[in-house]
Amino acid sequence: MSPVKRVRLDDLAAPRFSPEAQQILDVMATMAPDCPLDADALHARARADTGLDDFGPDDYRQRLDVYLAALREIDGLHAAGVVNFYGQLLQLLKNRLLLADLLTRHPEIDDIALQPPVVIAGLPRTGTTHLHNLLAGPSTFRTMPYWESVEPFPLPAEAGVEPDPRRSRMDVAVAVINTVMPHFALMHEMTTDHVHEEIQLLANDISTMFFETLGDVPRWREYYQAHDQTPHYEYLARQLRAMQFLRGGRRWLLKSPQHLEQVPVLDRVFPGSIVVFTHRDPVPVALSMIAMITYSARMHRSPVPVEQIAASWADRLADMLAALVRDRDTIGPERSIDIRFDDFMADEVGVAERVYALAGEALTNEARRAIDEYLAGHRRGRHGNVETSCEMFGLTEDDLRGRFAPYVERFLTGR
């Protein structure tokens, strides 16, 4: 077995790009005058692109205004970054238009009864993505590939077209990501058909912590944390019904770090859900997540204030884990389990067996074969690893350990 490649990110604060990546950013920059971060302009473009004009309940407009204001406050926001954010927000508005149109044409969607989903809740780098993809190997659960999470509802003119134009567009987007951020796959693999998180769907209601990972937006963070997320989880459930209507599926397998601080909301909107909480030493987890966020910041700003972002996320992660300690017992042991990363790595199939048993699903021979096939092709560290340290982010291990002590004591100390 060849040694795992170790990558040191020495250009986080002042990003360096390959000629190919710089060319992409330069082309994007030329588009900035036509991509204003303005609500009226975004709505007009979404209407023009879809031929539709009903965005659904309009409570999202205040949230959009708050987020747009937060984006405009980012220091060093470059022209390509403006285009990047414009494109993402435009897609969210188009998704709202397409969902409203679909529900108007097929009101029976709201009568679909969702089975209690199986939900994976854990910070990035705690095994969530690996477990998500492992459990998605068999056909037991309904999952969404990356392309579907970004464009869950087809344009009217593209409905039924094969090959699906949404996949083709995602192929292009992934190629751009891989060129501009060649080391991102070491931290979070993204491919067109990779199983993705429903946090992307929560973004369609313009209320999600996902926005915090896209840019340093303290104004948005404060607004988001001050509001009950129940209505937005209900909007998520409505989208899941619509996606089942379009592409089938029996029972959803979901996954997002956001659920760690929304356990009561998750339980209220998805009663009977089975929740798998994943745990790992939070210090290296925090450093890895901060590396991912500061590295991806090159997509929209320069220079990148690495230590400022790191300090902000140390606070944010402490808040999230404190919320989990407070709310974990909302869902009892008959519907939830806690999985430590090291235990998962030592017995991946055994963890799958535990999840299936808790969910009341039969782990058939066919399902076992699918899991084995996934594991055979997804050796840990096959892409390499990114080196991290407290020093590179202006943090200290003692401070982080102090912040995370209640979480560690609850979920990682002892057996």
C-alpha cells in the first residue's frame, strides 16, 4: 500500500492559482457587471430563466436581504466571487419557482407521507460523509446525488430530457471546483453523482448555516441563530416529497452538521426519525473544518483573513457542540445511537448493521454486497490528507480543548 500523500496549504491567506484556474477566475470577473448582488435583479433573472413568477411564500425575502447585505460586507470580495455568489443565489430562486410550479400542477405531492428518515448528524471529518455514502450503496434508502441537490426540480423545457442537462451542468461546475481548488477533494470529495446533503435544500428557503460556510457573514449568522428553524425544516420536508414524486424512493437517508444544533426541530418536523450522531476528537475536527473553509474562501475573496475566520469558527463550533450536549436526549436510545469515529473505522460493516437494526431495515445479502463494493473502492485517505495545526490558524490547543470540554466529557470520555 502506497503512503498517504500529505499536503500543506501554504497559500491560505494569499491564494496562488494555476494558469488554468486564473483564466477561469478572469473570465468570471468579466461577467460581474451583469451579476449584481441585488434582490430585484436576481428575481428578474430567475423569472426570465424559468418563465415562471411564483416564488412560493414570500417570507424568504427578508432573509435574502439580510444575506445579500452580509455578502456585500465581505472585505476583499473580488469580481469572480460576486459572480459565484450571484450564480448560487440565482439557482436557489429558480428552485423556489420550479417547486411552486410543480406543487401547483401536482397538489397531490403534499399528500405524500414521508417515512421517518434515517439522519446522520455530525461535524465534517467525523465520518459522516463516509457513513452516508456507505449506507447509500444499497438501494434501501432514497438519497440525492450532488447534481440533484443543487437542481432538485427540472426546468419545464428539460423535463424528461436524457441525458439530464442538470447532470451536464454539474459536470462543468465540478470541473471548475477541481481546477480552482485542486486540494478540496482531500477535505470533502465532490463529484456529480456523489451523495450529497440536504443542507443544500435548506438553502432554497434562504435559511441555513450552509451560508456561513460559503463566506464569513457575521450579520447572517446572528440572524440565523436568532430564528426558529422549524418552518424551514418543513419547507425541506415539502421538497423531499416533491423529489420522491419526481424520482421515486421509499425512505430518505439524510445527513448534515446543521442538525447537531437543531435536534428538537428535526424531531418535531420528522417524527420517528432515526438519528445517528457521529463523534470524534473535536480539536483536529475543528482544524480540518477551518482549513476547508479558509481554503474555499479563495473562490470569492483575496486576501483571506485566516485567523479572523478561524477565531469565528472556533466560537461557532463551540456553540454547535454545546447545543448538542443540551439537546441530545430529545431523541431517546430507541431511535438514536452515538458512533465514535475510531469505532466506525475499526468496524464499518458492524456500524452499518447497527444502523439497519435500529431503523428496522433488513440488511440483505444484496445490501451487504453493495456496502462491500463501496468500501473496496473508497479506502480512507486515498486522495491524500491536508496537514493542519493550531499555529497555522492562530489558535491554541489549550483554548480549543477548554471550549470543547463539555462535549468531550459527554460523548468521548470513558466507555
